Amino acid sequence: MRSHYCGTIDTGFIDQTIELCGWVHRRRDHGGVIFVDLRDRSGLVQVVFDPDRAEIFTQAERIRSEYVLRVEGRVRHRPEGTVNPEMPTGEIEVLATGLEVLNASETPPIQLDEYHADVNEELRLRYRYLDLRRPEMQQRLRTRAQVTSTLRRFLDDQGFLDIETPILTKSTPEGARDYLVPSRVHPGEFYALPQSPQLFKQLLMMSGMDRYYQIARCFRDEDLRADRQPEFTQLDIEASFIDEAELTALMERMIRELFREVLSVELPDPFPRLTYDEAMQRYGSDRPDLRVPLELVDVKDLMQDVDFKVFAGPANDPNGRVAALRVPEGAKLSRKEIDEYTKYVGIFGARGLAYIKVNDWATKGREGLQSPILKNLPDAAVDGVMERTGAVDGDLIFFGADKTRVVNEALGALRVKLGHERGLAEDAWRPVWVVDFPMFERDEKTDRWQALHHPFTAPGEDQLELLASNPGACKSRAYDLVLNGTELGGGSIRIHREEVQRRIFELLQISEEDANDRFGFLLTALKFGCPPHGGIAFGLDRLVMLMTASPSIRDVMAFPKTQAAACPLTGAPAAVDQAQLKELALRLRATS
Amino acid sequence: MRSHYCGTIDTGFIDQTIELCGWVHRRRDHGGVIFVDLRDRSGLVQVVFDPDRAEIFTQAERIRSEYVLRVEGRVRHRPEGTVNPEMPTGEIEVLATGLEVLNASETPPIQLDEYHADVNEELRLRYRYLDLRRPEMQQRLRTRAQVTSTLRRFLDDQGFLDIETPILTKSTPEGARDYLVPSRVHPGEFYALPQSPQLFKQLLMMSGMDRYYQIARCFRDEDLRADRQPEFTQLDIEASFIDEAELTALMERMIRELFREVLSVELPDPFPRLTYDEAMQRYGSDRPDLRVPLELVDVKDLMQDVDFKVFAGPANDPNGRVAALRVPEGAKLSRKEIDEYTKYVGIFGARGLAYIKVNDWATKGREGLQSPILKNLPDAAVDGVMERTGAVDGDLIFFGADKTRVVNEALGALRVKLGHERGLAEDAWRPVWVVDFPMFERDEKTDRWQALHHPFTAPGEDQLELLASNPGACKSRAYDLVLNGTELGGGSIRIHREEVQRRIFELLQISEEDANDRFGFLLTALKFGCPPHGGIAFGLDRLVMLMTASPSIRDVMAFPKTQAAACPLTGAPAAVDQAQLKELALRLRATS
């Protein structure tokens, strides 16, 4: 029906007759001539309808925005003064010699041209097929397709086999709520939708598949936070006879190739590595944004004997932390700005935000500092802080003093916020591997050990003794890939011996009965020659969101759900017939 | 952990030291030496443990089938007389110089070597991770991965965008039962799992995406027939501004490239085409197996005046058919064989299977024929049959006479069975497009029109008038790709005008309310500039099953369900907690 795409026509086509199909992006009448910007996936081209060709012109008078046209025309230079250098096709126009209106359109409820105001998201989702016509959205989905195809080609070439795992399956161990699917054939029983293919990919390693990947749909029935979706996509990878060094090196190559292919960006080689402990120490976070150069500095030992209880308390608490954060040129911060930051750290439980402004330390020493807390700090403490932070005149030092968790969360978040707001962050891609995670963290509510990753993560090879003696100190063989403060992916070398797996379940206080019930098939499989193996999973939606600089993962999915897990386009979820429920042996329960 | 894969070692490695990882496929002790066939994804290699190396030998004495080993060794020629030409690595062996037992294995409950007897399928599925270690299963999944990657590369290169559509969605229109997913956020409401991405891919065309594909998981809660699965995979494709000629030509190229790449088979170019009417006429089926040269021949007009009621009845019924099927050299068939075939056509409702054996027509004419029905047929009828079928001495002619549907099904199936059993079928790949399908078929139970494909299939451009005057005669723009009697894929040009879509719904007696309720979003979308578009979907499981000559689609899926829609490995589906049901506002209903 067409000879070319609209956006590909340039001066190389002058005097050629071409056929185009597309949508009326804009129509203007000027000097008795009708101008139409015709749009398809590739871009826009200007089509001119001249009144000399009466029949076509009459037809063209009827066309409106979003009409679907087939146009035959001759390519010509635009008249002098009308060339549009902003447009790839801006030097030419197409004089229509034939026109077929393939379909009409009512006036669209949302505007599609680049001048569109920010449209209500509910409306965008309801008319998603219009929203997706916007060049910006087209570009995002195109980039997403390019990302998946680049990743697949890399993995295919590395001998990974794309293998599909079931969607209708049994509860998986991620711990969020499962979506359930009632079975008609087995009344009263349910399938669960997988939160990840974790157990299946381990089973595939036990199946001798050696290298597996899948771009896998995953499901979590979570209370929807800002940027979560009931279904999301992950690039899921697993390999046998491999250790963490080999696996992370291969994944780095993949991500480097991805950024090179899709964004023409060269990422560092190798990616830097941080231990979990170091990340928490320096950045207060296990997903540090390395674009921000600010770092947390420990001053706990300096504050143990000070009178100031706000500092001395946490400084003498084994679970406490006192840390400083130097803000270059922060002395300029106003009272009001400092109040805002104080409010911000409050979100993370910090009860205040002490600071020192370094106005003139160089010549006046202590007299050159300005701070409400200064009177409470002896010289030794002040000198120590100045030395460790390396503060110079014009800087400001923030302090966090509380339980370690609170200080890390509060100063970690403040660090990132300050970095970006104060123009201190690099404009760069800064990937980092975080490694040597603890195996367990203490659940404060239940006072039990919890797996920091998941219960199939292997402990470090030299850490097995700690499992018994000091589980909290035991490091795992997990690794997370973090990019600009976002976790792109996480994985681990897995447990491949049944007895280790059973010990981990015990530590997690999963009873033998419960373990057999939930993971019995895995425990059985471990008896029959499980190879050493490990893997990783990348959040594809989040990766594409970062790469396209989109404000939300909803913007990189064709048909996302709202934050209430509904689809305004199709109306899902919806009520169903009583007859259907009866077939499934279900009844609705009245809800209050 | 390893330097090479087992199956890749050949005489090029002689005297090299290599490291291998894999499973003990077989262990034999011979002349005081231990021989192990070590297996990984790539194949087998023979490893030799020599008693000269006492430490390793002692370790090797412990190893059993399916132990996981890491072996270091030197490659050497096998001694004369022990070369195994059946094995790619059969000229060499690896003399072990190092051994690490990475994992032990209990005795596997199913045998994995090539001598294994046919194991009970339930057991194979329960221990799927063992079953999948068998080279045959490895090869099937590897071919499947190669198939998907070849298809993806072709479509990527043709500008198709891989776009994901939702799994949690609304009922789709395929007509089988949907799997439902209760919503916790919206109590009493349900998502449905898609039977296909049909409506979403049409919406993507309305979104201007132009060319889409997806390897999409689909779900149907059907009563499970021989070779169906609750979830299956389809290669789903849609394109805009395209007609059936262009689309089918592109798909042919894709399938040709697939067979060339994966099987080194050259398929015909172009694929032959049959109209639906011709397919039914000649093969009694709209998915004819063209490897079988036999054809149905109409003899209805010859039988209208015969005394034989079995023929005359259908011959005078407008819905009846009388057809003959010539079987070359069929005169050899025994009474017993004919009885078997008679029983076989009974499955399809045929009440008998009349025949004529052509013993000596050349010299004796009618006297040379042998048949229980001969006495009932006048000369004209016999002469007509002989002429039309082109029967020669030694042949046999079968007859079908009944409602057209019964004759087509019975003789169509008999044709295929005879062809394969009597050695008449070619050993070849015989693809064929079937086109010009009727838009509708009459549902005999409800006496209503039903869409032969689905209600979004466009009627032929010259067929619109028939929609009103004679819907049964109206042809659609659908096309099916058939390979060796199996439907590989089916698709159509879709309706892109709202008024046509509404007329089709009316004809199908879908009330306006019902149409709006189920497909309102599609009808709305059609108002806003829907481009002409069409597409196709291929059943990936079935395609791979054909290409790997597997007995079942379960053999080309990593973790299939049983015919009772259960997974013996994980135990899905399973009972769930009352608390979970309560959260979903559901109660179980007692079933009798």
C-alpha cells in the first residue's frame, strides 16, 4: 500500500513519485493550499494539496486530525523560507497527486502533537492507543524492543538457551503475595502466578541445560507503591559450573554492549565493586548513586564522651551510628533550606539534622564555624570532624546520629538529594557491583533471621562455620548491579547441596514440614546431582525506564495498569458470571 | 571451572590438558581401569581413571551414575579396536589427572541412557529435571530456542517491534473458557488470562506501531484433549497498511528461512494455495496433508437416480455429498483391513464404507470389479466412477455418502490414514496456504451464525453485499498455513471500520449491550483512525513439535502439565490458606 515510510523522505527523493500511508498529525490551510503533516512510525512529512487538482483538493478539505490517509505524490523542495531545519524531512514536501481516505477519526480526546499539555494519566491509559501514537511513546517502545533484541542476541551468542517456564504454577518463595488462579478441573485448588522463575531456572540447571535465559513475566500482588506494577518483566539468567567472578564479568559485558548498541554510551570496564559494608559505610545505601561524590564519614568514636546526648547516645550504642556529610559550598544554604532538609530526613525517622557551617576555619578556627550544636562539642571532636571530612571554608557539614539503620537511610537519601539539587552530581552512567552481602538480616518484628536475598542464595565458601556460630556475620555469594542509584539486577551463586539448603531453612525457622510442603521438589531434586550454579535477574522495565529517561515504568509498558491495579482501557478487573464462579467451585464473600 | 564442553573434544586436542564438568552418564570397570562417560549439554566423552594414580582412582571408585564431576585430564587416542565411530568423541579419551566430585546423586528413579525403556509419563514429569537430562530432550529444547531466535531475528530485521501485552487482562473473544484471577484490590472482580493477544495487537496497530510481534503466552481452560496444554505459546504478528498477499508472502519467507536455518530444508517458493472450497472438495479438510496424493472425487451427480438409497439419499440432499477415494493397489486389501477402515470412519459418524475392488477392468469391464454394492449401481454410474477416479486394475475405490460434513471428515481422515499406512505418502515438508474461508458457519445446535475464525476477521472487499443477502456465502480475508496436515498458523486482514464491526456483531447475534460490554473499548478505538491491518499467529509448540518430530507438544515444553492440567513436579494446583481466600473475598463452594 505504500512505497516508503514518511520520516525517511529527504532531498534524495526529489521528483520521485512515492506512496505514503499514515495519520494526519496536523492540517493547516494557508493561501488557499492545504498542508498536512502526515505521520507514521518513522516520523512526519509535509504533504501539500493544491487547489489545481480539484478532485483531490475537495477530498482533502474533509480531512481532520488523525484521519488515516494513503497519499501518492511527487517529492519537491520546499519553497525558500519554508524549510524547517528542526524536522528530518524539513527540506522537502510531497505534492499530492492521489489521495485515499482509509479511515476517518472523531476528534481525539487527548492531544497528540508536541504542544500537548500534560494529560491526566487515567485518560492517557483509557485511550492508550492514542497516547501511544505520540512520537515520545513510540520512541520508548521502540527502544524497549531494541533493548530486548540486543540482550537476546548477546545471550544467544554466548550459548544461553531461551527456555520458557510456566505461568500457571505453584507459590514461589519471594514473599510478596501471589496472584492465584482457581482450577476448574481440581475444584478448591489454585495455581499461583510466579513472582519469578527462580525455582524453575534452578531446576533447569539440574536438568543439565547449562545456560538459560528468559525474558519472563512476573507477578506480585503488592500494595501498589509509586512505581510498581502487578505484572512486570525480568531478564532472567542462570548458568552452571560458574562462579561469581565469571558470571558478573559476563553480565558486565552484556550491559556494556547494550549501552553501546542502544545509547552509543561506553560504560566503564570493569565496573567498580563495593562490598555491602563499604557501601553502607560510605553511602548509607546498598544501591549507591555514584554520580554524587558526597560520602558519609564516621565520627562515632569522636562523640562517645561529649556532653551532647543526641550524639553521645548513639555513639555509645553498639547499634548506633554517628556520621557526618560534608556539603561543598553548603555554607550558602539558608535557614529555610536547612529546615527543608531536616523535614526530608524526618521521613526516614531522623529526629533532627545537626549541622556546622564552615565560614572561616582557615583563619579563625573554631570561631569561624557557625552551628547551634557547637557549644556542646569539645575541641577534639570539632577538630576530628574537620579533619576527617576535609571540610574547607564555604562548606557545610550535616550530622546523623541514631540507630545505624536510621542514619544510613536518612543521610543516604539526603546525600543523593543534595547531590542532585546542589548540582554536585555528574551527568554520567555510574554502574557499580555491590557484593559480600550478609546472608541474613534480623526481622525486628518477629525477631527471626530473614534471608536478605532469598533462601536459595549460597553462603560464602569460607563462611559455612559462621552459619552455626554467628549467622548475622555470615556473608552470601550474592551480587547486585546498581546504576545511578537504581538496582538494575541482583543474583547469587545458589546452594547446590541439599544439606546446606536444609540448614538455611532451619536457620530461617522454616519447619521441615513447611519446607517439604513448599520446596519439597527442590530438596528432592538436590539429591540427584545438582551442579554448582548461579544467576541473576534484571528488572527490564526499570532498565528501559532508565535508558529512556522516562518518568515512570508505566511509560515503557504498552498497556500498564493504574496504581490501583486496574486497566482503564479494557476495564479489567471486572465482575464475572455466577455460572463461571460455580464452575470454579467459588462463591463471593460479602465485604464490608 | 572448565576449559571445554565434553562433546567438543576430538583428535585436535591430543596431548592437551583440559578441564571438563558434567554428569556421570555411565561407569564401567574393565581390566582394573574405570571408564566414565562424562555428559554435559554438548554430548559425551570417555574419561579413564587409571589405578596408577591411586588417589584419584580411589575417589573414582566412589562415583556412581549422575554424580557431578570436575575432571582435569590429558586427551589421547583410544587404543586400537576401542574406537567408537558412533560417537563424535569416539576416537579419543581423556586420561584423568585430577578429579573433584562436585556433587553426589542418589540412584535416579528414571533411566537416562539411550537404552531406557519408555518411562511412564507421570514419572517423567515428576522428575522432569532428570528427564530433561536425556540427550533427546536436550536437543528438543535446544531446537526450540533456535527456532525462536531465528524467528525473532527475521522479524527484528523486517522492522517488527517486539511488544509485550498484558497477562492480567479482560476476557478475550476466542470462545474457550478463560482462566480467572481474583483481585484483592477490587474484591469480587477478576482478571482473565488472555487466550491470545488478539485485541491488544489490533490496538497496537491503532497505536501506530505499524509492525508488531510477540512470542506470547496464551491460556485456555479447556477440557484437555490429547495434545492441548492450559498454557501454550504463540508467535503473534500484526502489521498495518498491508494486504493478504503481502502478509502471506512475508510469512512464507520467514518460514522458509526458519526451515533452512534450523533443519537445512528448502521449502517450496512460493507455497501453494488452496481455496477453502477446493480443499474441502479434494481433501475433505481445510488442513490437508499434501504428502498424501489421494484425492476425493465427487460422484454426487452420478448417484441421484440409482436404486441404492445409501447413495441416492445424500445425492439428492442439498447438504449431502457422495464422493469416491481411489486407493492405488488397494485391491490387495483384505476383508479384515477393510473392516478396520470401516470402523475407523465410524469415529467420524460414517455409517459404512462402500468399496469397489478393481481386479480386471481392462479386459473384463464391469465383470472385473468386485463389490457388495455393485448390483445396486447402473452401468452409467459405474462407468462414471471409473472414469472420474481414473482407477486402474489393482486399485480399490472407497465411497462416502452422507451429510457433506460427515463425508468430508470421514473420507478426509481415511485419506490421510491410508496414505501413511499404505506407504503412499511422500517423505517431505508440504506447506500450503488455505484461503477464501467462509466468514460464518452455522451452529447446528443454536441455529446461529458463528465466526469461522473470530469476529474481527474482515469480509472480502467484494463480499460486503453478501453480509446482508447471504451470509453463509460470504468469504473472509482469512488465511491458514498448513504443513503436512497440521495447522501451523492462522490469521486474517481485520475489520478496520466501526460500522462493519458492528454489522458482524449483529449477524453473530451479539447484542449491542453485550458488544459494548465485551468489546466496547475496541469499538471506541475504531472511531479514532484505525489503519487497515492484519496479522497471523503461529502455534509455536506445535511448530517445534513438527520440526523435532516429537510425539507430543509436552515433549517440546520444559515443564508441561499433565492431561489433567496438573504439574506432578511442583504439585500445582494446590490448596491455599483460608486467610488468602479471605483476602480475595472468596469462599470455596462445596462440590459433590
